[in-house]
Amino acid sequence: MQGPIQEGKILSIAAPYVVASGGGALVGALFGVAVTALASGEVGSFMLEGVHELPKATGATASLYAKAYWNDTNKNVTASASGNTLIGVFVPIGSQSAAYASGATLAHVRLNGAF
């Protein structure tokens, strides 16, 4: 029996829609962050692990280390599980010690790399 074929932290995947470099995308059961800008259907590299800065749902709050969910309709992260896909946890930005406020437009998310 052979060891792993690859680490699997980055996979080549066809973008399900137009994705900006650093933008998130839900592809089947996988969530990844595009390494480069991709057109819909274009195959490119998606990071499945690590900490990434992603757009946060307008008006939503999120506690640090709370579960982070991807809203594929609005293409942003939220703390709401309803109708969304678990992708990781909210982590602090720099020395941040409080939750993400409703006015914050970006959030750092540590991807869980699992589904």
C-alpha cells in the first residue's frame, strides 16, 4: 500500500461560478479559497485549509472561535447554520479580543478542511 498521493491542502477544482482571487467557493461538499481569479467552470487551485479573510454577512455578529458557515447565495460567512455550510471557525484579527461586530465587513476564518 502506498502513502498519500498528495497532501490535499490545495486542490485543482472547476470554479462553480466566477471567483475572485482570495474568494470563497462551495464546490459540492468542499469549500475552498481561490488562489487566483477564476471564471465560471475554469479549473484552478483552491486552498482547503488555513486562515483566510472572507466577506462577512452584513449586520451579522460572530463570536471568536464560533463556527463559521458559508452562505453560498450571498457568498459570505455567517454564524448562522440555517441553510448554510459549516466551513470553519471565526478567529481573531491581530490582537482582537472581542467578537466581530455587526458593522464588520470581513472576518478571519480558519477553514476546517473537512466536511
